[in-house]
Amino acid sequence: MKLIYLLLGILILASCGVSDTNTNTNNTSESKIAKSSPKNKSVKFLWRDMKFDSTLNDTFNSIFINKDYLDIMTEPEKAALGYVATFIGNECWWDDKANDDRSNLDCKIITALGLGYQCSEKHLGFLRKWFTRDKQIMSELESSNCPTIPFTATSQTTFEEINLTTKNDTIIVAYKASGVNVREQATWEWSESDYFLVAAGGLSLIKKDESKVKHGTFGMTEGK
């Protein structure tokens, strides 16, 4: 049901032309950083919670980002998170009206990481610099493969949570995500852990642990 409430919130926000890209964290313990050493640490980077929108005078489910950790994260961690966030929705919306070339899409995680607009040269150039030795990822980072999907799209995905763990020279981005297709009234959700090796000043994706995708349906006219 959480996806249904999220979908309804998205539709209401879209009808009013409102997008919240604030990356402030809440005051829960989930936003705290746990460290054992500089090279061994774990942090909750993203979660979802209800947030009040003063424009609409209502409360909606929204993404929250650990803003405190943004100030101290390493460049390899930024690259690992940036790569994962490139291909999953994170409350993306146009900066003013959409350009003809779709070059002004503001995505919450990409913006928070300081990488500019989704699929911009600043965004993709940064990732290519770090993944230059990973041929598979370099192929994925071609501009033609980069998605520019706003949160009002008929079919879209979004993060539910992201946890970041660093163990020596390995960075693990573990996340839960969900998707919705309004036209087909379909939902799906899954979890995944991506393992990145930091070596010789670059990153490479060495393993993916993916759960089975759980599919569901919903009715826009429930109760009739």
C-alpha cells in the first residue's frame, strides 16, 4: 500500500507543479554515522518518511538524505552512490520547464552529490573518471543510456532506502527500491547490494547481490 500512497502523492504534487528537493535529514537515529575506523564504516544514506508540504498543506511520503554525511564522504563513495542513483528514480523534476533536450532534470541524490543535472557532462564525466577501467559500466554511462525520467512518469522506480558500508577497499551500496506502472496498474519491489572495489585511483563493480523481484497490482478505482 505504501506505493499507492506514494503514487497518489506524486500525482497531487504534479498537478500543482511542486517538487521538493530539500536534502535535510530528520532527527532520528537512522541519520547517525557508525564508524569503527576510517576505512570501516556504515551509514544510512537515504530513507523515506512523511513530510509536510506547506504549499499543499498536506503530508506526503518523501526521500530524506543524510546531509551530515555528504560533508565527509569520500570521492569513491560519491562515485559508487552516483552510479547506483543514475538508473533509479530519486524524486527527479525539471528545473523550471523541461528543455527540448531534457538537459535540466534535477534529481535529489545527483544534486546532493554536487553532480549537477541528471545525465549532464558534470554528472557522467565524474562517473567516467572513476570507472574508466570498468568496461561494462563505461558502456552503461554512454549518454544515450542515461535515463531522464521525472517523478510524474507513467512508469518509474524509486528508492526506499540506501545503506552505505565501507570495508577496507570495498564499498557496498545496499538498497531497497520499488516501481510502479500506472497504465498497467502494476507495482514491483526488490533489494540489491552492489560491491565496488577501490584500486589504483578508480572503481570497479565486482559483485551484485539481487533479491527476487516481488510483483503486485493496484486498482485506481478501489472500493467501487
